[in-house]
Amino acid sequence: MSTLPDSKVPSGPLDSKWERHKNTSKLIAPNNRRKFEILVVGSGLAGASAAASLAELGYGVKCFCYQDSARRAHSIAAQGGINAAKNYQNDGDSVFRLFYDTIKGGDFRAREANVHRLAEVSGAIIDQCVAQGVPFAREYGGLLANRSFGGAQVSRTFYARGQTGQQLLLGAYSALNKEIAGGAVKMFPRSEMLDLVVVDGHARGIVVRDMVTGEISSHAGDAVLLCTGGYGNVFYLSTNAKGCNVTATWRAHKRGAFFANPCYTQIHPTCIPVSGDYQSKLTLMSESLRNDGRVWVPKDPPTAEKIRKGQMRPSDVPESERDYYLERKYPSYGNLAPRDISSRAAKEACDDGRGIAPTGLGVFLDFADSIRRFGQKTIEERYGNLFVMYQQITGQNGYETPMMIYPAVHYTMGGLWVDYNLMSNLPGLHVLGEANFSDHGANRLGASALMQGLADGYFVIPSTLPVYLAGISPGKVTIDHPEFKRVNEEVRARTSRLLSIQGKRTVDSFHRELGLLIWDKCGMARDKAGLESAIAKVPQIRAEFYENVRITGSGSELNQSLEKAGRVADFLEFGELMCRDALAREESCGGHFRSEYQTPDGEALRNDEQFAHVAAWEHTGEGSVPHRHEEQLAFEAVQLQTRSYK
Amino acid sequence: MNLKLRIWRQKNAKTAGQLVEIDAPEIPDECSFLEMLDIVNERLESKGEEPVAFDHDCREGICGMCSLVINGEPHGPNRATTTCQLHMRHFKDGETITVEPYRAEPFPVIRDLVVDRQAFDRIQQAGGYVSVRTGAAQDGNAIPIGKVVADKAMEAAACIGCGACVAACPNASAMLFVGARVSQFALLPQGQPERERRVIAMVETMDAEGFGNCSNHYECEAVCPAEIKADVIARLNREYNVAKLRQAVMA
């Protein structure tokens, strides 16, 4: 058994920790930087910004992504915006308020110092992106515009229509391109990391499959940066891209990296409801819609039933028979209550039999009032592309009839454990963006994911990576080391094993089965009995997978079934850990809602005495129960309190 | 609905491909075009046949990874819609649908419907950026940009890099794609210092990659899922000509 390393949070007052850390950390001299080779896996906001910034400083960088171009990483799909404590609106915002909102939004389950640093660098992110030519929304006077997002009472969200993630990613992609052109970054698209190579306890490289030729190659580096996103696709249906997977972080976990808080998943309240078995993914519509849209269901189940059956139009429901349940339950935040709370409220309304989609799982998001107040043109300017998207998918016009929405898996707050320097317990292995666990606690606020990805890549890792690099000599291990050969062989053996099964069921059928189980037992609400049954069931699905999955084709060509099979095989192991984590956390907090632990009015009931800690899981070998480490969270600047948005 | 697909099968870049007929019965109207292909693929796999390879990822119209030429049109019959956002309710029961990869020399087929679009990345690498060191930026509000200009730049920046413009063009021209990026930066104050160097480098790379020239067919504008307007091509030409002229005069 290993021990959980120190979190390396600097001492001293909260608001000067980061400054002091930067002032006292070791540096690498410019002429020495080129001797270090950094492997960056993933080219989303975190990966692209890290690769570009490190290359600019003079390090040698290799960057890998599974898509055909770095520009397609799933950060691109983020819609609503990015938070920054600029206080351009003069509405009382500050670094402290952004910090406080984020740590409160995370239900006091994040590390104070990390969150404060995030708020501190938030302003510089906006400056950086503006300088890159990111076309943020502007006011007529030419200054940057802001909008409001859930969980905040100030307007601090910067945006580029409903395509903020796209524009920020293209900014980072352009910075990356400049470095690729200059030869400082070597880019490997259509390349999937399949394992981590650890030599003498240090992360020293990765094994990668070329998705076009099937070639499996090894790459050695002085540090490995995993920027590989979250694990939302363990649910099969999520708002993630189809290719998003847990393989990189899970493989690192099996090589010794601790996985922290895997049970923290975010269910986003405003997604388009599921319509059938064929469904391959769920589509999110920006939370910013809740600025102008009102969420409601009918007060009575019989009215809801008429709507479900198409016997009544939503506009026929009189005002007095509508339940604007968010406005009713949370008057001070109303429709802008945080995601976890809004999602659970939608589930409750549907569990009451008041859901309005044909499946019973859906609530209305109604723009009629805002259209009356501001005119359709203004609403179109604010959210035009989202209305278009809604119509493309559902065939309905959101201006004329209320949209139907339902919560869907969207983001995962858990991830590999990292210290203040973003380094995992494996020296040399750093984890950035959604792939780590560090900043969002048990629930992430809207417009904070983009902020974190870019904070980690542009501003944190360039200052914290040298802390590790200064202690090693560059280029010590090459791919001729026996450990590289061993891991490479293991990867080949895994691929051959998958191809040799030749059973009867498709990869997707297993993925769907796993996803349904996890959604049912470890989704919006969890309980002991359900989690225990899932922990028993997942290994059975896994066992059948290895006996009965059918993968056509060979390993030496573009083979999408094989790619999927490798990812699903890892989800089938990861899903079990997720349920174990949810079972062990005997409290409700943020996105983790255990039915046994709730207040009389159905709100999450935290247990700060026993659970104000990070759970970091250690892999202890195949078939062995993983070990749960605890990192106690110390709160110095904020007082733990019951989160209230009423 | 019951459909018949005529779909391009090609083992790899070295072998020849051909259109193969596949029956696709009992497809739900509500599913997307790619979900229809998922269903077809699962059926093929259940029979031990290799599924049809196609590119896709976000399935919400923004990543630009999905492609396909459907009944002769890149991204299919609907305007301002990517293949992943195209739904089967727009097709008729009993219809035969022809599905091919993008056809353009700079986009070689890798397998079935998957093509290699790295030429686009190389064009961007040639100059599609503003050189700004991380951390060296001034305050965001120190560069005021009028709303009209900012909106115009955003319209150009909305390009998703899918390559439909190239596939639709009889000349396999990439000028809509290049024009969008050049326009975004030519409009914005941040793009001014590298304005001329950028357009020359991007156009030269575009030519070297084998993309053709624009001869005003406007097919690109018609198929563009991000609704990039062909006036970015006019701006690209203007930017390029001015840059070359100034280069000649300054030499």
C-alpha cells in the first residue's frame, strides 16, 4: 500500500499563497528547457493551452489526440461562457467572490487554495484570449459583454454567442499551431494513448496506438501531462462526444495514480430529453438559456398526462395551473439555481408524474415571457443557435412552443488526484482540466470548466511543472528501457485478446447495458442497496464482455469497433470504482445525492464531521478491493455552511 | 422507415473502393443520420461483417469531424446542418440514399467514408493565429472593438473546419475555409500586425496542398453548416492582392 502524498498547499494567507509559491518555486533556465521532453495527451482547452505555453517557454513538446485534428477536442462543444472576476459590470464582483461562489457551488468539497488560485488567474485568461483574437461578445461601446450564470448573483460570464468553447479552443489551437509550425510541438492526431509507462516510480512515457495504421508505439518523456477530459461516457448516454473515454486516466490509475472522488458527476439540467433506444448521445443546451427561460411543469399530474398524450398544448395550461418549481422553491436564485439542485428538482417533478415529454421524463423551458418583454429578435440574438439546434433535433420551434428539457450527464468533477502543482501521486504524471479532481468539489458551476481548463494550461502548469523538472535530469530514460518493451507488449496482448473473443454481442450493446445500470444506480440519486447491487452486477457484465463481445476486422488498420472495445473495457472496470466511491461516501453533497441522507424538505444533507475529505482510491491489483485514502480538507477562509439558494 | 443505402466501401487508401448496396429496414424517423448508420453497423457487426467506418465525435454540430456526401451533397440536403444534426424525418420511406466520402485530392480516403483533412491543419499552421505569448496580454477591455466589427469577426470565426466547402466545390477550392480565418483576423485590431504575412502564407500553403481556386460557383456557401458567407472569399482575394502589391512595392 502506498501513502497519499502531501497536497503541497503553500502556507500563509489564502490570497497570497499562489504569489508566494511562484516567487519561491524553482525555475528551469531557458537554455536547459529544450533538453526536457513533455508529453501532452489531449488537445482540448487544457491540453492545447499547456502544450502551446510550454513550447513557447522552450520545452520540447509532443501532443497526442484521438481526433483527426487538435481543433476537434470536446471543449469545442461548451456553449455558454467562461467566468472571470473582472468586475467590469461594477456589480460587486471580486476574486474572493468568484472563489467563494465556486467553493460553495462545489458544496465545500474542493481544496480552498486551488480554487482561490483559479479565481486569481481568471482575469488573465480573458486578457489572453482577447489578445489571440477570440471574438467575445461586445457592447456597442466596444467593451466586453457579460451575462449571468447559475450559482452567482453577479454577471461575470464572458461569452461568444452560444459557441464560447469553440472560440476559446480555436484560440488555444491557434497558439498550438504557431508552435507546431515553429517545430517546438510535434502533433500526433488520430493517436490514442493506451498505457502509461512508469519507471522507478516516475511517469516516463506512454504507449500509443496510431488509429489509422494500428501501429503501437512508445514515447518517452520527462513528464507526462494527461489532459484527457472526463468519464461521463461511463453512462453511455451523456453530452460528451462519442469518443470521450476514461482510458488514459484509468490506465494511469492501474499503474499507480490515485483516482479521486469518482462518484462526483454532474447532471446538467438543460438537455434535450431522450427519445428512443437508438439514441447515441444527449444534447445539452446552454444553461445561459435559464437567464430568460422559465422552467415549469403542470401543477397536477392529469394535466401533465394530457400534454404527454398530445391532447393538450402547453400554451393551453393557464398560469394558475403551472408550477414554476425553481422560482417557487428557490426564490432568490430562481431559474438560476445551481445545476445539481435544478436537475434534482426536475427529477422530483417527473417522479411526481408531472413530466411532460412523451416518455414522462421532461419539463418545460418557456421563453414566452421573455419574448413578450424583449421581442423575439433579442432572444434570437442571445440564443439563436440554440433554438436552431433544438429545432434540428426535435423538429419543434422553441419560439412558438416551450422547449422540453431533462437532465443529462454532462461533466465529471472527479478525476486523478493531484497536488497543488497538478502532479499526481506518481512523480512526473501531471493531470490538467476535467481529468483531475481538484477545483470543483462535488458540483461545478456553469462557465467554470473552461476557466479551469485554461487556467491549468496557460497559467498554472508553466509555473508548477518546473518544480518537478528541477529535481530530475532530462532524457534519462529512453524507449529502449525494458519497462517500455514490457508495457508495449501488454498493450499488444490486450488488443489481441479483444480481437480473439469473437462472441455474439456488439461492443455498443455492452456499453448501453453498463450505462443504464450506472444511470439507474449511480445517477441523480443513489442508495446503499442500489450501489451494492451495481457493484455486484458490473463484474458480471465485464465477464460476459470478455466471453461474448464480437469485434470484426484486425488490429493493423483503422478499426472503430476495436477502438470502442478498448474504451468500453476500461469503463467496465471504472464503473465499479465509481459505485464503490458513491457507496463509501455516506452523505449527500453537490452532484452526489444519497437518498438516505437528505433534509426533511429533500435537500442534500452533508456530513462535514466524517466526510469533509477527498477520497483518493488506490488500485491494489486485479480482483482486489481498491484502497480508499483520505485527504482532509482544511477550510481557513470560508466557513462550512449549508448551501442555500432559497 | 425502410431505406436502401448505396454506400462507399474502401478497405484503405491503397485499394480501390466501390458503392455497395445495404438494406436499412425499420429505421426510426426521429433518429439522426449517424444514428441510422449506427443501427446499420450494429446489424453488420452482429452478422460478423465489418461496419462502415465514418468520422464523427461531438454529434452536436460543432466539432466538424463528421462529413459524408449524402445524395451528392456534403452534409446532406438540409441547409446550415451538419450530418450529425440531420434527422431521418427529412427522408422518405423506401428511399435509396447514396453515401460517399468527400471527394477532393487534398482529402485522400483513409477507409470507407473517412478522409484525411490534415491539409486544413497545415494551412492554419502557416499563419492562422495571432502571435501572443501566454501572459503577455493587456487588459481585455484595453482593446475596444465595436459591436458591428466584433459580430462580423464572430460570423467568420464560426467555421467548424469540416471541409464541406471543398467537397462541394468543382475546383476543390478551400477559399471559404481560408477566407473565414483570414477575415476574422483582418477585421480585428489584434490581427493587424501580422495581417499581410498571414494571408500570403495561408494562401501559398493552400495552393501547395493542391486546393483549387474559386471560380464563383457558390456551392461552398450553399453547403456550409456554419453559414459562412462567400464574401469572405472576396475579402481573402482583396487581402492577398494588397499584401502582394505592398510586398512588391516594398521589395
